[in-house]
Amino acid sequence: SDVGHAGAVRSVSRAYRKALADCVEGWESELMDQEDPQEEGNLELLKTAYAVTHLSETFLLTPKSDFMMDHYENVASLPGAVTADTVRYLRLHHMADPLASYDDDMLHALENSMQPDQLDGGAPFWDLVEKYLVRGCLEDAWALLSRHSLQRQAINTLEQNGLDEYQAAALAQDQDGFKALEAVLVSAPLPGGRTDEFDANFVLGEELGLEEGLLEGVPPAAFRLWEPNTGNRDAGDFPASFQSNAAMQVYNSWQQAVKALPEIQTLKRRIPQLQRVTSILTGDFSGVEFDNWAEEMCAELLYKMPNIRLGDVHVRASKIMSKFEEDELTACLNDVVISIMKGNAGRVVEVLHELGGGSGAALPAVMTSLLCNLLDDVHALPRISPDYSMPTELLLAAAFSVRSSFALENQDDIGVRLIVRLLLPHIKVGGDIRITAEMVDAMEHYQPQTDVEVEALIEMCLKLVERKNIRVLDGCISLVLARYQCLLMDGRPGDATKWLISGMDLEALCFDVPKQSESRQGLFASSVC
């Protein structure tokens, strides 16, 4: 079905993004101990391409609706189906680390002080709590709030003997309030989860690993109800497929608990700053100063409109963007974000081409080609003409970029392997012959230095040879003859002869010649090897 196919395409997209994320992480590590403005600029371009790829996966790699598709079969069209992925995207690519605005001394004091809420009048403590809340990192918010001086006092003093009845009751009341606060924070069924640790979404974590719920009617893993992918769900009491009504029912129960739990109301009288905490959790952002549009958008998706529809996301994002001043570059990037949210797949290819896909550099060219192929697989790209295929053109351009880039680094062996892996899945009966020609040309101009290299390349191409692809056979025979000549020049005629025999075996596979037959003798007589 189209739904199942789109799910498979999204899985492939996540694998692509994982490889790109690894490249970004490795590059950042290399640049940590050196200053290279040009390399840092290229890294930022790659990060932007990574963000575009991530956003495209959420808004473009979805099944296309048609009159034959059941309403609940097309999950992407249901309220709240893209909220979790959008929240993760915003946190990962547009929102700064909450700790980045604090120096090391302040962070050390917040973590180790017995009264962190009293430092500098309490401003750093409560500002950091607010930053955690705005981005939905409620586990981090609770970790900080649990170090509040009243919480420490309640725990430490209740363990002592000799307390009078009034004092013990007051301390117990404080402790009950903090337990209720912990329950609403670490059980919150927020789309995207209660931590940003898994925002890349390669693996969805358990988040605290709670076995029993702290809040009645709100299971600790209820945040998974917002996940549109069945692979991100657990079996048991949850629906097998995404159901926005089930997610909203639990979500509304949680927000009602935030408003109504008497223990929290009592604690707010002792700690007035907690009023800001509960206001944010219930969607009241009056008094909150957002740093950028992404923060406000993320907060609204988490606490105001988790059940927003796919077609409404760009409308709300555009309205929020208009509140913030932006320079020319930011305005351009925001325009790209809105275009993708609207479903403009052509804009994605254009942007990736500008971000390096058309520069001749191997990595951005390959990522542009791969994403274009995925968009074409879900029929998101418009057809320019019957005689022109954008995915094919970008694929050939990517192969050329790989070939030239690795040739400049004198790493032809890696270049050829990558070209074969890139082009091989696209060689098919009735396909564009240029793809086969490009791969075979790379093989024919390659001088392998070891037997292992040749064996690996032939192994990758073996199925096509068995399917009688003569052109791919020619590429394999070229590798065999190149290895034969190299070994012969090294004075190893015995090893060289083995490769000739291997070449004749490949030809026999292509022409269906049994190992013991007269026709095989004729093949040997006319064999290239």
C-alpha cells in the first residue's frame, strides 16, 4: 500500500540522516582544536542541509491521499500526527542548548549549591527552569526543581527526631507538593517526549524507564501515543495505530491534573514562582520572553495545540515568525522552512543544490540525489517532461562528484566502491542506460591494487551478471584483466591465471554455460579472458 511504502521510505530517510549526522559530529570534533573559517562555514552549510533533510522527512515523505484511501489509513492527515516529529525538529535544529547561556561557575553552583534557588536572587535558577519547560524537557526541569531548598529542607528535616506536630505537618505538606510536582513533570504525555536526548529520532528512548505511573490515568509512556510510526509504540494498553483521540484524552487528563492537584496549589503558595511553571504547562505564556520563533512554536505545539493538523502547521509557523525581527539570511531560511511545511518538494531540491549539492563536493551531492530519489518514490516531485528525470540527472551528477572528489585525494578505491554502491540499485531493465554506463566506466578506469578490492566489487555486481547484464559483465571483466596484468608484472603468473579463470566463470554465468559441457569449451575459446 502507499502507506506502507511511505513508511519504508521514511525508514530509509532516517538511515540517510543518521549517516549525515555522524558526518556532522565527526567534522565538529575535528574543528574543536583548530580555527578554520572556511571549514566552519562549510560545516554550517552541511548542518543546514541536515535540517532541510529532517524537515522534508516529516512533511514530504508521506503517502499521498486519494479517494481509495481510508481516512484513518493516511495517518499523516490525522490531527497531531506530525506534532512529535515537528517538536523534535525544532529542538534539534533551531533551539539553542539551555545551558549555553550560563558560564561554568554558575552551572557548577546550580548543581552543587544547597540553595540554588537563592543564587543571584533566584533569577538563574528560575530562568533555566523556564527554558527547560519551553522546550518540553520536563525531566531536566524536575532534576533542577528537585534541588530547591524547600525540597532539601523537607527531606532532611523529616528524618530528624523531636519535631513538633505543626512543624512536621508543614514539612510533610511541602514534600507532598514536590511529589505531586514530580508526578506531573515526569509523567507528562508530551508529543516528542519529555527530553531532547532522542530528538534525532534514530532510536526513541524509554525516558526515565518508569515502570509504574506517578499520576493516576496517565501512564508514564503515554507520550508514545503521539508517535505516528508503529515502531515507536509499545504493545499492551496502547492502540496498535496512531489515534489522535486517545492521545488527546490522556493529554487533557494530565493538564487537568496540573491545574487541579491540591498539593501543587498549596506548594505554589509557599513558592510563588511555581505559578509560572504551571501556567506554561497549561498553555499560558504571558510573561514568557521567547528567544526566537522556534521556541514559541515548540511551546505552542507542546502545551496549546498538540493536535494540530499537517496542513495548519505552516500557517501557525508563519504567523509566529512575523513576530520576530529577522535579517536577510534568517528570512531566507524561514522561507525555506515554510515552503517545505507547505509541501513544496521542488524547493527542497533547489535549496540542497544551493547548499552544496551543485558544488561538486561529494557528500552534499550524494545527499541531494538520495533525498530527491525518496521524494520521487512517494510521488512528491512534479514531472517536468516525460523525457527528463530529475532523480536520474542528480544521481549521475552525484556519481561524477564522488569520482572527482576522491580522485583529487588519490583514493580511487573508495571512490569506485561508493559509485558502485550508489548506482547499483538504480540499474534495472528499461532504466536509463547512462546509469549503467557511468558505473561501468568507473570500473573500467580503475586499477585495483589488491585481490580483496576486486572480489568486493564483483560480489556487489554478481546478481546483475547472473541476470545477463552484458555491460556490467564488461566492467567486471575489466577489473579481472587489470588484476591479471598487475600480478603478471609482479612475476606471479600462477595468481594471475586464477583471475583469468575467475573471469571465464563470470562469462559462463552470464551466458548460462554449464561447467561440464562442450559449449563451455567453445566459450573458453572465444572468451575475453
